[in-house]
Amino acid sequence: MRPYRLMSAVLKSPPSPVVSGSSVGAQVLPEGVRFRLWAPKSSTVSLRIEGEQKPRPMRSNAGFHELKVSSAGPGTLYTFELGNGRTIPDPFSRFLPQDVHGPSEVIDPGSYSWRTSAWRGRPWEEAVLYELHIGTFSPEGTFAGAIEKLDRLTEIGITAIELMPVADFPGKRNWGYDGVQLFAPDSAYGRPDDLKALIDAAHERGLMVLLDVVYNHFGPDGNFLPECGPIFTAKHQTPGGPAVNYESGGSDIVREIIRENALYWVQEFNFDGLRLDAVHAIKDDSQKHILDEVAEYVRSSIGDRHVHLIVENDLNTASRLRRNSEGQPIHYTAQWNDDVHHLLHTASSGELKEFYPEFADDTEKLGRTLAEGFAFQGEWTTYNRRQRGEPSAYLPPTAFISFIQNHDQIGNRPFGERYANLAPPAAARAVIALLLLSPQIPLLFMGEEWAASTPFLFFCDFRGDLGEAVRKGRKEEFGRYPDFQDPAKRDSIPDPTEVDAFNASKLDWSELGRTPHRQWRSFYQRLLNVRHSEIIPRLRNMAGNSGCYDILGDQAVHVRWDLGDGSQLAFLTNLTANALEAPLPAIGREIWVEGSLTEKGLAPWTVAFGILDKGSRSE
């Protein structure tokens, strides 16, 4: 494996770094440990090893501070003392056993013995994603606890799990988007080797594992990087304050930190890919955007593995998903497609809050999004008051990840209600069939497959003024809604800082044996069986999009795609409670019908999929 410039595991000759000798962190050597900190803001730094009375002065050179200690080794606890007297953990720790304000622990990254070292991943078209939060996925809320549930996922046809962020955050519970230690799995979930064991166990079952990473901001509590160097810049502002410094003075090291962090998770932990959170919030006017730099760096470093890079991008920047002449992603593999969610959610639930009115009863957008990827491809949006998106019809459908639930769409509701509580069963079944049989890549949120009754609430473990600010901000956010103008109603919103919000969000796995949850799970399993047998094998070799659509009536469309093997996938759908009386085009050999087709047209909440095989197509 290539050694990391910032956190090299062994002494080898790395490629020339952007800044010479910028390897930082605690590096285990044959003769002890080398400690190295990037802290240009501090003229002096001392190393404090737990159990020793006196700190050890470090040698300083051009903003880096270094010391080799022969008596240190794996398990050694340490902190750094800055020139101003402040004592901080290592911002580049691999592990902090006592949380983000405690000491760092020296970790030997080579101590874990992989059982699946021959694993090279799976092609992207085989992905059926399952997003989960480690803390609430299993009763234990740990990496080890998650292993015990993996067989439940493979049984129904899941091929990839996507972990919400695990980078160390303050406290015992958090969604993960307040991480402050980018290289350290949170100790609430287990040790680094426990995370490796989870990935090993997943690979043994043929499951890919992707990780959500956050490079658009860092959490507010326990982030010591600003005390070390210019991690933020006042040139750009975000809702949380100054933006991460990707272009001002000192940004060369910041960019290297982010590049190396992305590669770190993929190489040291054998993750099969990354999902980059909210990249639209990354501010970078450099000649080469940090997103392009990260993607190029990771792809040039991974060898013959299948590694998939995903973005969440509210700007619908289709150009980040471009393919080369062989149909392979140049930078990013796919994007979470919020447009699909919004259209299917409004059609089936009737909800019209916030941005939903721009998607409601818009059959043109429905057809366009299912066939071409994005609903907004440069048009003006009233809600955002700006143009949004780029043309996306040239991209293959596998460049888009579709869903009807994810952590945002559930957890950003006041009471964390899931889709099964918002849409009638007939409507939900039609929408689920669209989700799982479309050539776009489907994503499920944990518990969705059995219509889990537990909510997924927003939760964190902030204390003091920060905790109060979060509570207040949560109420103010929903105070804009007509339903929450009454202060008493706002007070009924669960307090995200209380442990009850976290506990309420834990999945209840006993529901699997009860009605109607058992029936919902069987429904998902049958649909995924069809996807694996009929859809996935035909998605290979799709270099570009071939989707097109016709409007049949209100919220009723006929969509089809030319697939990689020369066949055509088509579907008819009526996403209303009213019957559609209209002549229906042929869709070939039916592979799934939800609802009913009649001599006159489509019954309410009907979706019918069919395949016209290569030999029977008429051009």
C-alpha cells in the first residue's frame, strides 16, 4: 500500500508531497514512535506522554514540530502542549479513547489481519445501497453490533452499506456531521480494528461498504485544528462561520489533509467508496477545485479496485459526474438525487411544505427526472431564488442515486416520521416499485425495508451554551412552519440534546416478526430479486443515457431506457388516486406490475415494468 503523506504507516518512499515532509500524526517505527504536528501558529510545541511528569520539547521547522520517542509504542497516550500553554490532543489522531477532549492513542495500523485481502469490490451497477447510522442501527450501537445484522441485509438483496460519518465527534451520540477528528473512528462505536472487522465481515458477505465524509465544515466542539494553522478563511462565509480554507494562505496543507483523509479511509480501512457530504457548501475558487483534486488523487492511488465516489450536491452540477470514452467516471460516480425524492414524495404523500410545491403535480418534471436524472437542469427555482442545475440527459442512469428515505429527509422533520407514516400503502407500494426497478441506483434507509415504526430524530450530545443554541435553533427552524406558530406546539418538538431522542431512534428489530412489517420486508425482497435477475445484468456497458419519456396524463408517464445489452426497459405509471383512461403503449415482457392495468388504462397507483429483449425490438 502507498504510505500516507500525512499519516504514513511505515517508512517507505512516498510520492513527492505538495509540501515536502508533511507527514503528520503518530507514526509507529521499528525503533519507537515519531510524533509530528503541523502547527505554524505555534512557535514551540511540547509532547506530553501520559505517565510522564515533564513534557518533551519538539524540534520545530517551517511550521512542523517533530520528535521521535523510543519508549513509545502502540497504546501510548499523548497530547501536545502549544506555545501559549494550551494542551490539545493530536488533531491527526487515529483514535481518542476518552473522546475528543481526551488524549490521543498511538495506533499501529498494520496490527489488523485482514481476512478479505483479495477483495476488489463490486461494479457500481450492482449497487443496492443501504444507509445506516452505527449508533442506532443495532441495540449495541457499535461496529461489532452492526456485524450481527449484516445477514439480514444480504437476505433481501442489499449489496452495499453506506455508513453515516464515523469521524470522532464530541459526546456519546451524534449524527456524525459534527466530526472534528477526521482520521479517528469515534470511540463510542468501538476501536479502529472494530471498524475494520465490520468492513471485513461485510466483504465476506459480498457487501460493499461506503463511508460518508464531511469536508464542507468541521464541528464546533473539540476542533483544535484552528489553533494549529489556517484551517479556516474569512474570504468565504458559511452558516457556521468562516469556510474551510481551500484557497488562501496555508491552503496547500489544508488541501493535502483532505486529499490524504479521503485516501486514508479507502486504503487503510478498505472502504469501497466515499460519499462527500454537501459539496455545494465547499467554497473554492482555485484553478483546480478541491473536489476534482480529491477524486483524481484517490483514483490514481487505488490500483485495480472498484472504488466509488459519491456526492451530495444541491446545485445539480452534472459535469462532476462526467464519464470517459469507456463509460467510466472521470471524477465522481454518482450523486444523491433529491429531485427524485421530492417528486415521488409529493405525489404519494401530498405534502406541500417548504420546497415541495415546486415539485407537486408537475408531470413534466416527473418524466424528466426519471428518464434524464435531474428535474432542474438550469431552470430558475422559486424556493432557492436562483438557477439550479446543469443538463444531465447525457449521463447514464447509474450516475444518479434515487431514494424515498434517507437520514436528511426523515431526521430533518420535527418528529422524524418515516415515509410509511406519511403515504397510503397503495401509493407507497407503487413508489417503492419505481425506486427499486428503475435503472438509477436505489438507496434505502435503515429499517425502511420493514416500514420501521421508530422515528429517526436529530440528536447530538452538546452541553452548555452550545447545547442551548442547538435547542433554540431547532425550534426557530420549525417556527417558520404554519403548524408550529403556537409556542406550545414548538415545545413538543423532541430536544435533540436529550438522550431520549437518540434512544427513540434506535431500530426495533423485533418488528421483523410482526405484521405488517414482515409483509413489507417480503415486498422489498421480491422487488430486489427482480432487480438482480432482470435489471442489473442489463446495466453493464451503459456509457451514456438513453432515457426518454411521454406524458400520458396527470402524474402518469411512459418512460424507457435502452440498456447496455441492447434491450429496452420501460414502465408505465399512474401516481394518482384517479384511474387513467388512455390507450397504453406496449412495454414488452412484463417483469412487475403493482396496481392493475385495465382495458381502459391504468388503475390508481399503478406501475408496470417490462423488458423488450434485444432480439424482439423493432427500431
